[in-house]
Amino acid sequence: MTFMRRHKLRFSAIFLIAFCTWLAGGQALHVGIANHNNRLHLEDVSHQLIRRAEKAIDFVVIANSEFLLAGHAACDEPARTMLRQLVIDTGSVSDVYMVTPDGMCSSFEQLSNPLPSADERATWTEARNPAYRIGRIVGHNNTHLIGVSWGFGTDLELVAAISADAILFDVLPNELRSTGRVDLAIDQQSIASFVGSHATTPDADSWTSFATMGSRYPLKAEIRVDQDALSTWRSAVSKPVLFAWLVMGGAVAGFSVWAASGGRNQEVASIREALENNEIGPHFQPIVDVASGSVIGCEALARWTKPDGEMVSPGRFIPLIEQHDLNDQLLSIMIKSAAIGLREALENNPSFYVSFNVTPDQLCRDGFAKSLTNLVEESSLAPQQVCIEITERQEISSPEKASAATEILREAGFRVAIDDAGTGHNGLAAIQMLDASTLKIDKFFVDHIAHDARSTMMIDMLVAMAERFSMKTVAEGVETQEQVKVLQQAGVDYIQGFVYARPVPANDFVSALGAEWKHFGDPQTDAPAKQKRSSDKARPQPVIPAGAVASI
């Protein structure tokens, strides 16, 4: 308690010093704040430019998937018609090329830009998903194009040409356009530039630069503006209004720093105490086989129940657990509690399994696989009944360590799943990196599947990719029977979501297994063989009635 008081007094002093500094700063502070806000705005402009380019490339990825799902494999007229439609549907893609062993065709062959040779395309930079390469295409009249190549095996390559000029169009504010410069590059190679009519040379000392790197593609956006123009831009603010704003903003900022710093320490201390007192533990949500309706496993989800019965949202404490290196302590609690609470279900059916979330940082930590194996053995669990779900909230810092850890776990008998596939830091490249056995489709793709063709197409692509890598698919966050039906037709193997049950404590879960749910088993032995997609509509509806399960 004494420490917390000292902590608050220290931040109170910082607030008072800052407040007096603002009062004494006067006009100098006014100019400084204006310049700071302008810099923040231009940094945001560079981020917007990257988002424009990434959005255009994302569209190409979706369009390529749609083209492949249509089954085109040769440069015939139906293929050309679909290529033309893909260009018409967007304003940024100027052409799409289809390259096969028999030749090449494009959307508008009479107007097509020259396509770089296969050898040149092979030198293009790999994206996070190694199936994609991104490079530069020089079009007619020296137009600037971003080339996106997707090699699908050895027999088919799709190359989309994105107009870089369209991405750069109107990106700078009007007041800075004549003296500014914008550059877009791929892996440090310049693709396109916009140079204002009164802009000086790029290496001039009077320039201020703002650069942003793409997170998913090897893109770099850089904005350069004249310092004099930047200092006068958007600075004409009434001094009384500015002064009042500074005083109020300083008070709010100082109080926020004081409260947030003290409050965050209190929250972390509360979480540590909750872990020690077993207030944080697992609730379980069933995973259901689409074809047979069997409950074949469950996911253990961390829930915090305070002594007075209040539930704390996972969104409040899970990020703090990850930030303060409490993941291993939480995982230990989850596994030990699951071993005790689900012992009956695990002993009655050796194929029943429990999934636990593991962050990339945990996976890459030296000795993690061995420690996890020891923990599971000490808890009297069979590794075959444990699935490790690698979350997407962090980037995999060391692909080599992650791959080695998952290999050790698989050899020991553990199941490995990729959670929230395609929505987080690691993208679909994690499929190849981790050699997982299960792909979990995020609620993000499921929410609109019954009404949005693009969501349906994305799930079709994920299912097709999983089948290509001999993986099973689990759709998460399923809430309606309509979604269940569409997911069945798409070929999804398993379903998890409120349509069957919310996460519940172990006692309620085991009771529901015996009373509400008819049976559970290994779909590879108990369930009928998976039918082809053309006949998926004939699959039986799950035997678990949504109303009965919701009662728990």
C-alpha cells in the first residue's frame, strides 16, 4: 500500500510540473503542439497509404482464390471472361494474367502491359505467405504497376497488375501537395512516386520524412514534406482557445497517466492474486463433429470468477497475463484443473481431447515442449488427449524454434492446431511452418457466411487449403443453425460455438455429456465418411439440440 501511495505521489508531481510548464511555454508550446499534431497526421497518412496497398493486394488474393475455385485450368474463353470480370470489379487492378505450360492469356490482351519473364518473376519478393511474390511491372508509357504472383503448383500461375498510381492518388493533403513527395517501394525497390510541382530534391536538408513498413507484405511507404510548409500547416488556431485546450488537455493527460499507471499495477497484482487463489480457471466449450453430431472434444477457455460471483471479461485480463509473462502459470492451472474436472470424460473415451491456448512466445521459449510434456504427465493426462492451439495474437519470433517445438510435441502424441487462421500476425504461412493437424476458422469469417459471398468464398478457400495439407477444420463462433448448414456444405469438419453451448465449468460440462448429449467419439471411427461437397446437403443435422445445450 505504501508503494502505491509513493507511485501516485510521483505521478501527481509529474502532472503539476507539466501543468506549470504549459503555462510558461506560451507561444513556443503553441507552435510545438501544432507541429506535433501535423507530424502525427502525416504519420497516419503514411499508414493509410500502406493500408491502401495492402487492401488492393488482399483483393487480388481473394480474386485469385475465386478464380481457382471456379476450376479454370486453361486459357479458354470462360477463363478470359472471368479474368476480365475480376478487373472490372475493382478500380485498382488493371490486368490479370494466367500462365500455364501451354501459354499465357490476360484480361484484355490487346491492351495488356508487358509481363516480366518467369525468371524475373522468380526474383520477386516473397510475402508472408510464401506462395505469393510481389514485384514491379513497368507498363505502357512508363506506368507504375505492382505485380502480385501466385504460383499454384507447377502448372498454373496467376499474376495481377495493380495500378500504383491509383494507390498514390490524392494521398497528400492539398496544402502540402505542391511541396511534398510520396514514394511506394517493395523491399526497398521503388515502385512509384508522386512529386509535387515545387518539391525540392529528395536529399534536401529541409525535408521531414515519415516512413511506414507493411506488416503482411514487403511494402514501404515514405512521405517527405518541406519543413517550412509543415510548420505553418494547420497552425492558425486562436490563442485563447489553444491555451484553454492546453490547460484542459494537460489536466486530463496528467490525471490519465497518474490513474492508468497506478490502476494497471493494481490490476496485475489482482491477477496474480486471482491465479494463486484459483479464481481464474477453465470453462469448457464442446467441439462437435458436423457429420455425426458427436462431441469429440472441447476447448478450455480461461474465465475469472471473483469470490462475490462477478465475472471478469477475458479481454481485460488475458492481455495483461500475456504482457507480464504469466502465461505458463495460467497454462499450468488450466491443464491441472482440466485433468481433475474432466477425468471421467477422458477416461471413458481415449479419443476425447481438450484444447489449450499457447502463445507463440511460449512455443518459442527454450525447453517449452519438454516442460509441457512433464506437466501433462504429472497431471495424469495422455498427450493424445491434449491439443495445443497456437494463437495469432503474437508474431512467431523464431520460426525455427516454433517448428522444432511442434515437432517434439507431435512426436510425443500431442495434437497441434492453428487458432484464428488467417486473421492475426502469422497468416496462412503458419500452416507450413508448424505442420499442424487442425486449422481453426475464426468467428470473423463465420459471422456473415450465410449472407456474404466473400465470407463463404474465404471459408471455401481455407477448407480447400486444409484438405490439401491433410488437416481437419474447426469453425469457431458459430451461433445459428443457418451457419451450421452453410459450413456443412463448405466441407468444414467440426463446429464450436454458442449454437451448441457456451463455455461452462467442468461439473456442468460433464453433466451435459451424460444427460443432454447423446454420445461422443472419434469421428474417424464413429462418424460416417465425409461426403463430397456436391452432396454435403445430405449430411444429417447434429444430434445435439441447441435449446437443450443452451440450458447449461
